[in-house]
Amino acid sequence: MRRLAFRKALSERIKAGDVLTIDKFVVPELKTKSFVGLLKKQTDARKVLLVSDAFDQNTLKSGRNVKPVTLATASDVNTEQLLAFEKILVTQKALERLAERTRPAGGSEHAK
């Protein structure tokens, strides 16, 4: 049931144009200003969920005090987070991991 809810939430956000894909999101220096500048190049939205396969220390530390922005890995992001933010920035590698997470368990869906 959780996998279905996650898949549905992600699918609806993609259809609505709320999911933006980027190659990578890496802050070159340990500065909040650098994080915000990089984020603003991608979207003007105030509430942003940033999803990556992994974050380096500069990105994590630079982004932890930027509210309301949340950083989540593709393995840890949940349905509630997918629904709570205006825009979702997803790195290419994270998108591949999310695709794995949304595949039906056992390789096939049950018909109802």
C-alpha cells in the first residue's frame, strides 16, 4: 500500500510539472549563500524538496539552515514529503533510484 501511495504521489507531481530534473546539485563552497544561489537558478519556488542519490558535506551543511528547503536522498524520501513542497528538484541518479522504488513488488501488478 505504501509503495502504491508513493508511486501515485510521484506520478501526480510529475504530471503537474512540479518535478524538475537536474544533472547534479553540488555546492562548491561551504556557504549558505552559494546554496541559495544555486537553488534559485533552478526554481523560484519557496518550498523546495531537493532529492539526490547522496549529498556531499558542503551541500548538506550549506543547505541545512535554508528553510523551507529539505534535502532528502532518493532512498529516504517519503510520500508526505512528495506532497508537502511546491517544487521537487531531483538529480538524474536520484530519479533512477526513485524509478526502482516505484516498480511494483514482484515485477507485476495485481489486476482488480
